[in-house]
Amino acid sequence: MNQSPLPQSAVIAVVGTGAMGAGIAQVAAAAGHPVKLLDARPDAAARAVAGIRAQFKKMAEKGKLTVSAAEEASARLSAVENLADLADSALVVEAIVENLEAKQKLYADLEAIVGPNCIFGTNTSSISVTAIGAALKHPERLAGLHFFNPAPLMALVEIVSGLATDKAVADTLYATATAWGKSAVHAKSTPGFIVNRVARPYYAEALRLAQEGAADYATIDAVMREAGGFRMGPFELMDMIGHDVNFAVTNSVWRAFYNDQRFLPSLIQQELVDAGFFGKKTGRGFYDYREGAVKQEPQTEAAQAPAGKITLFGESTVTDALADKLEHSGLSFTRAPDTDGRCASIGNAALYVTDGRSATQRAFESGVANTVLIDLALDYSKASRLAIAVAEQCDPAATASAIGLLQAAGFAVSRFLDVPGLAVMRSVAMLANEAADAVNQGVCSETAADSAMRLGVNYPCGPLAWADQVGVVTIRDVLANLGTSYGEDRYRISPLIQRAVFAGRKIHD
């Protein structure tokens, strides 16, 4: 990409001055552009200008901007009342209602007003850029310019090319977003683009676990945070986003992919929406936020004694972490070569990292009755909680010893119903699978997929880099076993992952 960014003298217009529009205007003004704000609501643009100026003043008071820089940025903002006032714009960003016809009409009207080189950048999060452009005489000037809320703070911007988008237009927007201090990624117009598409499994797998009674909301959230390293668990995140919004995006992506089972909406979330329990903003969602409500705590196993001889098997991140933690606890152990994939044993209990099978199935197929499965962790040396599943054949004393071993290693232990894949492992496998499919379908590059998920939704690791870390063979096996367990196309393996396995390489090789 050799395209230059828009010069600072270029006028940036923002149509729609809600939270997103105002945030985008603030970013553009801070970057040195004259910015015009327009809104169909009376006085909304003027209020947005006043609000942005107040933000610049606060930033100056906190030392994040000089007083002169804040004043100059504020002076570059102006509220206008008519589309005709945008005639000199070099870029028009729309952040209006998520409605195809409304966006088409806006840009069709603007075509008769702005110059031929003016770029149209839609901030849509879910509507096809190609479809918006279909109503234009010159759809080549339109591209997605998708910021994330709050726009001044979130680093990611998705540059989305529709079928007719001129490459030079996409490249100019990429360079401009970069000049504004953002991390831009290119994407093809596809349902959900990168982030809203790839993120679906984070919610979907948690909702399936809840639907199956694997664990309660607070426990699943705690495991995803304390073992998976995610900033927020899926249920508290959905409550924060709002179920009206999150459920609508899920439905939009599901319908756009012709009811693909990978994006199947959840009846649990449907019920919350039907009840008007949208999350924090209404006081109730998965959790109760009303005054006086009792905070839900994760299920944590009672303390158990680690009874029996401890052996750690093979060399892996989990066995190395267990060794360090047990040494710190003063417990003695021996090490032995890996013979059947187990990471540890204590007495008669055998501990394995989940491979997508249930503990009961694995015990049956291996002949090891006292099978206890542990979940994936982003970093076992730093994780403070682990989820486990126990085979129905497992002796209670063996279960207690296994729990005691993990507790002695410093983990809070949450016991799940014996579901395949537990929580972190199945979520990471599905996130990696969806990211791989997006890459395989030409939506984005491997690097863009990982960057988008780290910067757009604050994942602790890009899903494809995470797959490389866990091992693409392991990810493939987890998906295959989940598919066998559920008998659903939902867990079909991306061709990109299969090719990496067959080639004996990492995804990022």
C-alpha cells in the first residue's frame, strides 16, 4: 500500500452525532482536520460539538493535551444544519441508524453535493458495504470505516471493501486511520466483517454451556477470566454490551450466512430480550444489577487433601507449571515420560488436558476409569482457576485427590458437568476456527484477524496465534471431537487449519 493519508487540511464530515459519531469527530479533530458535524435531530450536532470540546478541555486539565492543542482542536469543530454544508468535504463518515435504506439514501443524496473525489466511509458494524454502495452512481468511492466504541480510546479500525470499492479508496482510508493514531486492518465486506464475525463463538459456546447446565454464569465467567485470560467473561460482557444489541448482531450474522449453525442464536438470550432484561442498562441481564442484589460468586470446590504419589508426565506448559507450583508448595513429585497423554497422576487419578471429548468418553475409550480432565489456560503458570470435568466412572476418592493436587498447585478449582471441551478450550478452538475460515475465504489476512481481535475486543491473544501456541493438531482434534460429540456441522474444521495440520506447519508460518 503506497497511498497517502488525507492531508490535515481535508475537511472531514461526520453525519450522525451519537456516541460513535461524536467519538469519530473527536479523533479527526485531534488529528488536525477541520470537522463538520451534522445530525437530523435538532441541536444534536451542536450538543455533540460542545461535548467534544468539553472532552478536549478535560484532556488538557489532565495533561494529555496542551491547552493550546485542546483549543485548536476545539476550534476545528463546527456544527452544520444541511447536507449542502458538506459540499467541500474530502471524507464523509456516516454513523447513523443501522438501516440499509437510510444509509443508501444519505450517500445517494450526498453524491449530488460533494466533489467527485470525496470518499464515503460508512461506520456500519453489520450491514454489507456492497449493498450500501449498490444505490450509488459511484460505489467505488464507498468503503467501510468501522471504529469501535469508544472511538477515541479503541485502537482498531476495520477498513472494509465492498465489491465495487476502489483499492485506492481503501488504501487512503487505511493510511488516514493510521495517521490518526489507529491500528487499521483491511477486510472484505462479509457479514460481521472481522470482529463481529470471529467473536460470535465467544458468546455462543458459553451460552451452549449454560444451556446444558455445565456451570452457572458466574463460574463460566470466572474460568474465562482467570484461566483464559480474557478481560471479561462472556456473560458479563454481553450484559455490558446489551442483549438487545448483542442478540441483534448474532441474528444478523446468522441470517446473513443463511442460518449457518456456527452462528445459531441462543434461546437463553432470546428469553432475556423478550423480558426486556438487556443487561446493565436495564438493571437485569444474566446478572442482577439492581440495588441490594446479591453478587453471584463462582462455584469453587472445597479444600481437598492431595492424597497419593504425584507424578508429572512429559514436557509441556501444563506439566512445567505444575512442577513449579508444587515445588513452591513444598510437595514432592516425580517426573516420567508421557505414555498416554496424561499430564499428571496422583494416587489412582489420571489428569489430562481436555481434547474435546467428555471425561466419561475418554475414560471408556482409554480404559482409565479415574479420568479427570482439566481445561486449557492461556498461561498455566499465571492462571488462578481451572475448570475440571470428571468421568462418571471415576472413584470419588480419586476425584478428591485430583482436586487436592490442583489446589495444592495454587488453583481454585471449578467442577463442570462432564461436557466435551470444557470452557476455555472449546472457546479458543472455535475462535481460531472462525478466524481461520475468515482468512480462508479471503476476508482478511492472518495478521489482520489476530490484530482485530486483540485490539477490537481486547482478547489476550489473537485466535490464530493462540492456535499456534496450543498446536494446530490439538485444535483440529478438539474440533473433530466436539463435532463427533454433538453430531453437528457447527464444529466443522476450517480448511486452513486442516491444511496447516497436513503440511506440518503453524498457521503463521
